[in-house]
Amino acid sequence: MASNDISWSLKWRRSGQKHLSNVQYALYHPEDFPTEADQIQKIRYELRKASECFMFWDSDVADWEKVHTEIPLDQTKVDKQNKHLETLISAEDSE
């Protein structure tokens, strides 16, 4: 990475700011969380992510890592959704 290229550093800085902003929002809007435990869990998560961002902000070894995650779906729910879509399509075609 070139020494004058700071775009990767700015990504970490902006991400850290975003996470701290999310902490502030969670503190000032407790009504958005069903329970206090949910609010605390959100704040802890955002603080952990902010800490990670600021640790990597000025680091020359950290870089963005792209992660791809797939969550398997229950096939019965997929089939039910497809059946519903087919019903809607056939209803539109008959009009």
C-alpha cells in the first residue's frame, strides 16, 4: 500500500465513528429496544466494533477483509414462498 494512500485508513476511521454514533443512539433511544438487556447488548457490540476499528485505524498491517456468509434456509419455507408467488403470478395472468 502506498504511503500516501490513506483511503483504507479513512475507512477504519469512518467505521469507528459510525459505531460510536450507534452507541450514542442506543443510549438516547432506549425505547427502540424491547428490554434493557437488548440495549446493553447492542451497546457492547458497537463498542467492541468501534474499538476494533480504532485499533486498525493507524495500523499498517490491517486491511479490509471481505467475508461471505451464507445462511441455509429451511426448504419447506422456500417451497411455501414459491407456491405463494406462483399463485400471485397466475392470479395476475388471469386478470
